[in-house]
Amino acid sequence: MNPLYILLAIPFFFLLMGVEMLIGRLRNKKWYRFNDSITNLNIGIGQQAFNISFKAVLIGAYIFIQENWAFTYIGPSVWSFLACLVLFDFFFYWAHRWSHEINFFWAAHVVHHSSEEYNLSVALRQSWFHNLIAFFIFLPIPFFGFDPKPFFAAAAVQTLYQFWIHTKAVGKFPKWFEYIFNTPSHHRVHHGVNPKYIDKNHAGMFMIWDRLFGTFQAEEEEPTYGITTQLKSWNPAWANFHYYAEMFQSAKRMTSWKDKFRVIFARPGWLPAELGGTQPIPEVKSDYKPFDTPANKGLNWYVAMQFVTIAAGLVAFMYFFDHISPFYRVAFLGLIIISGMICGAIFESKRWVIVAEYMRLALVVLSLNTFYYFQYIDWFTVMLVSSLTALLLFVAWFTISWRRWLPTV
């Protein structure tokens, strides 16, 4: 499983998002909001940074089982790839379904659903650690003896397939295609908070699993997107951890240790009788409005530039990951996550972000220059001059934009 295939796909992701945005404008539809889209992309950047950090564990687990406990050996071929694709999609269905039916997994998966828009950027809004905790569900495949190459190739194809179905730009396909494959229409249902749409259409590629196991729902009226309790935050870290915090707070209110343990594995929304019991899924209110915050043009452009630098940092982090010491792997991962959080805090006009952003910029410059001094000394002077120049420009830009914005919030 080489996460670098994502690097090759990134330009196509942005190209398709641009096409989708253009189609929306031609149809007079506002499918993208800047703060939501940047948050989606920053969450996706964090996911990729964590994924490459976990890759040794996931690859190692698969290879260890396949080499030591497999019933047979099935080498790489077109047929083994196709078999892996079907098997992977079958186990994905159950991993995805359980991620909606079991609190512990939903707490990791909920981040993908908490955007209240539905566009291609939402496809990249993925949990930072769901792959790690759900990987065991796919472990029967190495027991069957499949070589790692067809397995991870199938995983890559299935992941990339799911990108294009996160769009409103495409209607319904011919009935035969809709019957077999997952489509934008089917997946819009999956992201809906309308009671009849919740916990439906868990398929990755093949819709036959939902039809077979009773979780299929056709798209009727257009869904309302998001989760039943609005996140109301642009913070990527909080988006990934907020449901665990909610589970902890619920458990604190319970008097029975049996209930405290049960909440981990219960369905989302479950509560014991002492706390009122599980409430029915609420209907979408007629006055429902997606969460939003006031915008400032100067700060939005500043965040856009920071996003470009964060994305460039992710590309470098992934490409050179195997050549970076463990210390700098942790340091750069931390900077990527903190940078995304700062973008969210700017959107929310948090007062503490003023000091935090200056500290972050200083940490980025310090980390890069110490890294180059110890590992790429020939480029140290170039990095020192360029990073200090960028630091001065960003400090001036942020200071001016924030001072103009501050009196209005």
C-alpha cells in the first residue's frame, strides 16, 4: 500500500473540483463555501499525514498474516485483483455500516459526515485514524492468501472510485448502472440527515451489498446534509474528536458501569432509561441553516495562501517520509495539524489565534531551518533566506488583515 498514489491523484482532484465549481456557477448554484471547503481539505491533509505514519503498521500486519497464516497463496494477476476488489468492497460495506451503527467507530467516521455541504471536497474530508481502527475488518483477505499487491491495488481503486460520487453535478444514471454501482445519487442519500436517509447506502463501489442486506434507499427529495447535531466548528481536530468527547460526557452522567461500558458499542444516540432513553431521529427543521461565520476578504486570502503552503508541506512530507528521522516525522506531522487548526480559528475569529499564528509561523521557520541544517546543509542558506522572507511577509499580511477585521467582530 503506497500512499504516494494519492500524490499523483491530487492534481486531478483539484481539477475536478474546479470543473464542479464552474458547473455550479453556470447553473446558478452555490455548491462551495470557502470556509467549509478549506476545512474539508485541511482535514484531508491531516488524514494523509496520519495515513503515511500508519502505513508500516498496516502493511506489516497484512504481510505477516499472509506469509505466516494464509491457507494458500494467490499471486498477483488480473483475476486476483478483481477478486480482491470484490472482497475488499464487501468488507468495506461492513466496515462502513458498523461505522454508522457502533459508537466507537462512528466517533471516528463522523468527521466525514459533519460538513453541511455536498461536493467533491467532502470526499477528502476523512477521519485521521479510522483506517487504523477498522483495518482488522479486512484481515480475512490475507488469510485467503492474496498477495499484498492486488489487495492494496484494489484498496486504491476503491478509494479513488468514491471521490467522484460526492457531487450534486451528476443526476441519475441508467437503471442497470444504478442497480449495480454506487453513484452520486445513492451516496447523496448516505450523507442525508433526513430520517429515512440515515444509515442507508453504505456501499463503496457495488450497490448490491445494500440491496442484499436491506440498507438500500433510493434518492427521492434532495437530502439535507450533515449530522443530526451540527458541529458548528471549522477546527479539523475538533471535527475528528468531538464525538469521543460527547461519549465521555454521556458516560459521566450514567450511574451504572454496565451502561458506561455499553455506550462504547451502542448505536449512536443511545442513552439509558435514566437519561431519558434513546430519542427518535428528529425531522429536519424548516428553518434549518448550515453553520457559517462572517468572512473577511483579506483573511480569506491569507488562509488560502496558508492552505497552499500546508498542501505543499504535505506533498514534501509524504514524498520524503522514509528519509526523515522519527523526531522530524512527529514534528512536521504536528505542524501540519496545528496549521489546519489555525485556519479554522481564523474562520471563527478566535482572539487567541493572533498570538498562536505568530508562534506557528516561528515554529515552522525554526523547524525547517534546523532540519535543513542537520540533514541538507548544502541547502541551509537558501532555506534560511527564503523562510525568513516568507515569515516577514506572512506576519505583515496577517497583522494588517487582522487589525482591519478586529473592530467588526
